[in-house]
Amino acid sequence: MPDRSFTDSELDAAIAAISDGTRLHEAQDVVMRIAPSLQRVLASALAEGGWFDLGHQHAVREAVTEENPGLRARAVHTLLAEETRMAMLVGVAVGFELARELGYAGSEGKREQED
């Protein structure tokens, strides 16, 4: 995997390519095989990044103690959406690094086979 930045058009093309059901299912199969390890990496990255620190705990308390049921539901929904978005962003970053690492490992393996 090249160690470079990607253009918006390259990213758009890659997202379109992985939107194909077959390719997405193949990727999901790979992720399911390594899910426990990925979960540990994601949890560690979120913890180290301070995403679920005291500020987050305070937001959870505020959301669940809201007396108005409608406002409480909205606060919990917003909190879940924010957590999902943050986990997705960190997860994608982990995925990029995993792909990069696998690309390096694959390149080294090819070099060793050629020698």
C-alpha cells in the first residue's frame, strides 16, 4: 500500500468500488475473523484518545437523568449517534493502518519470495 495521501476522486472511486455487495461481504468476512482483536485495538484507541473520559460520563448522566421523556430520548439518541460516529472514525483510521501494515507485510513477503 502506498504511503501517500489520496485525492478526493480516488477516495470516491474506492468507496464506490467497495459499495459492491460482493466486495463488501468479502471485507465483512475478513473483519469477522479478526473482530476480537480489532475490538481491543478500537477500545484502546478510544480510551487513549480520551473519547470516553469524564466529559463523556457527564453527558451520559445528563442524558439518562433528563426528566422529560421526549428530551431524554433525544439526548440518548444524540449521544449514541455521536458515539457511533466517533467509533466509526477511529475504526476507519485503524482500518487504514491495518491495510497499510498488511500492504507492507505483503510487499516484504513478495520480496523474500523473489530473492
